[in-house]
Amino acid sequence: MLYIRIMNVLKQIVTSLMLLYSLTLTAQSGNVTAKGKLFIIGGGGRPAALLQSLLATAAMDKKDYVVVLPMSSAEPETSYYYFKADLEPFCKNTIVNFNFTPAKVNDKNWLDSLEKAKLIFITGGDQDRFMDAVLNTPVYHAIHTAYTNGATIAGTSAGAAVMSKYMITGRELTDTVYHSTFRKIQNENIEIKPGLGLLTNAVIDQHFIARSRYNRLLSALARYPMLTCIGIDEATAIIVYKNKVRVSGLSQVIVMGKPEGLAITNTKLIKLKDLHFSIYTDGDEFTLNSIQ
């Protein structure tokens, strides 16, 4: 038992150091003053209206192009193929696939093209897989450069989770069996790792209503009570420009924040007296808290 406790403490220290490094990179990228937008989809289907909203947000000229980053997927070529097939009926711009493997992360031509892309799309899959491919590489900086210069960075499912500075991995620390939703609201249970840090004042969860991920997002809120926690349902997106957010899509977005009376019991249960809780639908707008 002592060995397990020591290993858990070491894991938390390593994760904290990685988050600190990610925060340093985020600050260096200057994303606080970024000219770009985020189009964050909660997973599921991509209805025509949602794709049209994505293209309207990106506002591409004829010379602009779309870069797909499929590294979240176990089958990156397949993910690229289906996204391209969905988007092509509405998009006349070139759509290219940059699957940044370890052999390609320093490819200057790809990195230059990524920096100059007007729309970058991150596919679904496993958010850990994506961050393993880009964290501490020039790809990370290229994405931030594109965003700073005015690109729209979009993503779905795992591609939504990576947008945050604090990224929910989906795994529970006290349960080795994966469940699509947490079965308890307990301190030190949620695993958080460094994300892209494009969104610095909120935590994102996806497939939210379809998979009833309230326990998971409440766990994130208890860990980061000064941040806004956002659950995006399937076939639905939030469009973020600086601290302004607009909802687009077929379902709903859940927003939690500002918990009151937050405490942890001696059995590590999370409790609180009150919180801000909102449900938004297509066309609704809200403002994020100031960056913490």
C-alpha cells in the first residue's frame, strides 16, 4: 500500500510539472491576444448546418486551405477520409492531411503550411494519443502560431478535449476499468493532463449529454473551481473568440462554474452548497470568466 501511495504521488508530481511546462508554452505563444477562433464540437455526427457554421466561422478565401490533424485516431487515414467526405460538399478549398508521426514532426514544409492554414481540424479518437504526438514538438508551436495569426482551430470529441489547458483524459485514477461516465464524485479521481492550451480559462468535456458525464465535469470543477467547465453534447459546437462563446448545433451545452462551499470529506467525497449551472442551445451566447 505504501508503494502504491508513493507511486501515485510521483505521478501527480510529474503531471503537475508537465502542466507547468504547457502553461509556459501557452504564455509564450501569446494566445491571449490571438486573432483566431475555436470551433469545438462535442463529437457525434456532423450535420450539414454544423459544417456550414464551421466554414462561416473560418471565413476562408479561395487561396486558403484546410489542414486535418488526425493523430487522435488509431486509423488516421480513415478519419481524414470521412471528414473530407463530409466537408467537401460545402467547401471548395483544398483539404490536406498532415499526420504528424515522429518522423514528420520536424518537416519544415508541413510546419510552414500548418502555420499558414486558415482552418485546422483535429479529429476524434484518443486525446492522449494526439498530445503524445504534438506536445514538446514544433507542431504545438505551429498550431499556436496559426491561431495567433487568425486561423480557426476546430476539433471534435478527442479533438475538443485537447483545446483546454487542462485536458480531461477520460480515465479515473481510482478505478482501472474504463467507463464512459464516472460512477462517483470523488477527490483525486479525475486524470488531467496538459492539452494544447488554446482555451486557458475553461475545461472541455464532450459527448456530454449523450453519455451523461456530469460526474466527470463536477470532478473537474472541484479540482479547478476558478475555471468554467463546459460540457458539449454531440452534433453541437461552441465557437470561441477571446472570452465570448456562441453555441451552434442540434443539442445543448452545459456550463458549470463558481462553486460555493466546496469541500472534501475525510473519505475524499466532493461536496458543495451551490454552483452556477446553465444550459444553452443553438444561437445562445455567454462569456467566459477572466483568464486565471
